[in-house]
Amino acid sequence: MPRLRLLVLCLVASCGGCGLHLPEMQEPYQASKEEKLDENAIVNRIKCELHKSVQDVLFKYRRSDQYLGKSVEWLTGWGAAVTLKITADEKSAINPGFSIPAFPHAERLSVAGGIQASADATRAETIGMTYRFDDLLAEGWIEECDRSGPIIVTSDLKIGQFIENKAFLAAVPGTVPVRQKVFDAFSYQATFVITYGGGITPTYKFVDVTANPDAPFLNGSRTRTHDITITIGEATGKRTYANKLSPRAEAQNYVETLSQAIASANRSRLSR
């Protein structure tokens, strides 16, 4: 029994600092300097997709003899409030087990046991931006958005599809009442989740004690989540360093951002 007691104490001590630190925002295979570069690439990808989406919609639904739908030129007076939340969550657990004979020299009857210890650390960063579409369009025509960078950047965020669908609803005659110029606001949400995990189970055989015969000894996981909320509405006031949307759009953006934060918290809770 002294050997068993010593083994258990050593196993607990070996995980004393396991996971008890804030995770890095960059991926495990990246250097620390990559964090700011990835964040910059993501923000610029969202900005570029907004710019290109509005420009393409205005070109597609431009007034002409062939197009008899309602004008979507109102988009030039609108803007987008964007919220990007990046969350890194790391979990680690140790679950050492042992098996000893129930009686001295017993071969068929044994007693098994174990202990458990775990740690969980979460780090989150949130960025909020508001773009006026006329400011974006003033930067010139965009052919394609740069796709070099992290996974979220190389993926199609579908912002163009979202804006085109809403512009189509406003352009089709009869969808929006005649006296109403356009919708009040519309929102878009997207979530990217990247998960890594692994475990190790070394087995030790002493004279009468077997350590970690079955259960995973040490395992860990890392989850990085990108939550994007975009609310599009009429831009109000003069151009400033802090652009604003209409009160209706601002209120909708607040609700959508809050709902996504609650959903993110629930995902983290259920994964534990």
C-alpha cells in the first residue's frame, strides 16, 4: 500500500499546474506573433466582403430598361454594425486509475480505483466596428477578396449571399409596401468552431499494482470559436470616427449580439 499511496501522490502532483493558465489566442502550431496578424486578416476579410457584396448588388440591380424592379440605391445610405468575438477555451484532465489484488497473491479478484482532476481556462476578445457603405464604396471597385490567412478567412463567409437575398426582397415589386421605402434592418450571424483534442495513457506495472489499466490518464482539448454578428441598417448622422446606425438597427444589433453571446456560453457549458 505505501507504493500505491506514493504513486497516487505523484500522479496528482504531476497535474498540479495542468491547464491552469490562460490559453493563447493563436493556434497551437502558430507563433505568438501570428495572433495579431490573424485578427487583422479576419477583420479585413469581413470588411472586404461587405464592400464587395454591396457593390455587386448595386451593379446587379441598377436601374435600366431591362430591369423593372424597385431601386436598391438606398443601400448607399446604409451601413453595417459588425461584432467579432474570438474565444479560446482549453480543457485538461487527469484520470489515473489503479488495480490491486484484493488479497495477497490473489489472481482472479482485484480492486480497482482512481482519482480525477480537471482544469478549464477560457479567454475571449470582442471587437465592434460600424462601416458606412458609401465610405466602403469610395475605396474603389473590388474584384476579389484576399483569402490568405486562417481558416475563417479562407472560407466564404456568405455575406454576399445574405445581402443579395435581402436586396432581392426589397427590389421585387409588392414585397415592401408602396409607402415604405425599405426594411428597417436585417441581421446575420455566423460561427466557426475549431477543435483540437488528444490523450495519452501510459501503463505502469509494479509488483502488485497496475496503474492506468483502462481509463485515459491525461487528455486535453482546445476550442477556438469565432462568432460574427452583422446588423445592416440606415446610417445616421454625419461621418465621424464612430459611425452609427438608426436606433432601430442599433437595438436589433444589441439583441442579436446578446443572443449570440448566450449561445456561445451555452456551447461552452455543454462541452464541459
